[in-house]
Amino acid sequence: MLESPTVEVTVNGARREVPDGVTVRGLVEHLGLGEGPVAVEINRAIVPRAQHERRAVNAGDEIEIVHFVGGG
């Protein structure tokens, strides 16, 4: 069985292997954060939500994801 190629990135300070060619949206879903709003920064630049489906994640990227949780 062939494994899908992966790339190494840093997500919130932790090194991770993610599918090669994954988009920001795909990464968020891969990490189980697809429910609710998130803010994403790649290499210290904010990725607007409108670009999440198009912006590819590349090997070596440093990614910060903030997942908003409601409550009171």
C-alpha cells in the first residue's frame, strides 16, 4: 500500500507531518478544528478566512491556529 506524501510543518510550536499539498482549510479539518471559527497565521502573516480554501501549506511553514470557543 502506498502512503500519501507528507511535509513537515510547525503548528502551534509542535512539529507535525501533514499531507503534501494540503490547504489551510484542509489542515484545519485534518487537525479536527473544522467546527467553529479559527484564525490562522503562516510565517507571521495572517491568512484571511477567504483564502483558507486556496492557500497551500508548504514544507517548513510555521503555522499558528487559534480556535475560538464559545462560553460564558
